[in-house]
Amino acid sequence: MLDSSSLRRRLLRAAAVVAVFAATIPSPRALACSICRCGDPTFNSLGSDVYSEAQFRIAFDFDRFNKSQLTVEDGRVGNDAEIEYRYTATVSYGFGDRFLLVARVPLSHRDLTTTFLDGESEEVSTTGLSDPEFYGLVRLWSSRFGDGIGKRSTVSAIFGVKTPWGENDVQQDGERVDEHAQPGTGSTDLFGGFSGYYLLDERSTIFGSVQYRGTGRNDFGYKYGDSTIATLAYERKLTDPLDAVLEFDFRHAQRDQVDSEGVVDPNTGGTVLYIAPRLLFAIGQHVALRAAVQIPIVENLYGVQDEKVNVNAGVTLLF
């Protein structure tokens, strides 16, 4: 473990690089990267076979995201540590066995703590509506497993929009707080991709998805980096009520742009791979409890950043 003097020396060396970029940014602060999510929210909340007899599915999720990175403010070097607690309601409606509409509405609480090398620190906490998103899944192809069992495999297209309806102008003491303490991004993002699953047998399933997210620019000139995310998961039924999932989540994001001129924040973006074990417990035929951890195992991030362990828990209701 690094002692305080070693950590200070590392931050100072990194700051020499960051300062070159920070000097070109007209805003008073080199904003930190947002807490980026990866993984497939449909698979996590609704399962692999979303085209079922149940037309409505409702899910409620709790997520805790955690990361840190280097920051420069008014020539001072420090570390931004951000924790987000996110509460998300998901509603889906299936039109037969070929089309599904999904709406997700999140509420976000964020704690952002900046600790400078001189020992001073600043703390910001916000709570508010984050950005709702709406998307659809269309079944493109499927094959049957056997009579009375259902589909053995399926491939679907995903397309959707993340709205700018979340709060993005939260102020404290008369000033707008850090971009990444804002509950919402303030931008309209478009995304699309493909997902599919394959039943190995009656108790085992492989699921995969990939999608690209193109981000817009908000009213304050900030643009989060476009990203590619992918998920590969193996699900196994252990007992009648209990399933286990081993999942790998990949994300590659471009650097954020801090203003309308396209100036980038050097401590944003990059590549990360998580491993995410999950348990699902069915209560009867219409309720499922879920719990998972998301652990970073490969990080190739730009600048000075550190992704930490994330936690998810939720419940899914079938109607």
C-alpha cells in the first residue's frame, strides 16, 4: 500500500501532464469523468428471454457506483472521489413475442469529495432526477429448442434514446456544482446494438449483447465521451428457485469534451472490463430477487483514474 508521501509524488508527476491540458480549458476546473455504467440493463433487470407470455414486467433497482480520478482546480492538484447511489424503476411491455418497449426512470444521489495535496478538501452532495431513457427490442431471428420448451436461441436489435430530462443545473451557494455531481447529464444520447441468447440445455443459458452510445452536448457545452459496451454472461439454474450468473462487462469510452470547442478532459475515457457474479431467487412465479457485484479486473483508462467495485440489488415483478 502506498503511504501518503508516495501518493503525493505520484499525483505531482501526473499533474505535470494534466496541467498542460488544464491550461487550455477556460472553465475554472478540469472536471472529473462521470461514473460510467456498463453492462446490459435489460438482461440485469428483465432477464435473457424478454419475449414471454407476461406482457408487463416491472423492476426496481438499487446501484452503488464508485470511482476516483485526478483533478486540477485553480492550479491545485487533487483527487476526486465520487460515489453515486442510483434508484431506478423499469417498466417493459411486450407486444407478442417479437417486440418489447422499455422505459427506465432513475433517481440519483451523488457524493463528490475533492482532496487536494495541501490537505484541503471540498464536498458536494446532490439528489435529483437523472435522465430517463426509452428503448425497444425487436426479435430478428430465433430457433426453437423443442416442442413445449420455447426458443433455443434468439437475436434482437436494440435502439433507444436517453433523454435530457434529468436535473443538470443544480446549484449550491449560488453556483452551479461540478458537472459530475449533477444528477443528469443534460444531453440527448442515442444508442443501438444487438443482443441474443442461446440455451445450452434446460438449465443453462449464454447471453450476449453489444451496443454503441452516441452522446450529445448539454447546454453548458459538456459532452460525455461516446462509448461501446458489451456483455457476455452464463446463467445456470442451481435449484428451482435459485439461479447463478457469471457475467463479463466491457466498456470503451472516448474522452469527455469539457466545452463547445471540443477541449478534452485527459482524465476521462478509456477501457475497463468487469466480472460480475449475480444470484437470482424466485419467489413464486411472478417475483424475482437479484443481487450482484461488479468488480473491475482490467483497466486501461486515460490519465489518472481508478474504477472500483459496484453493487446492484433489485426485484423484478411479472404480470
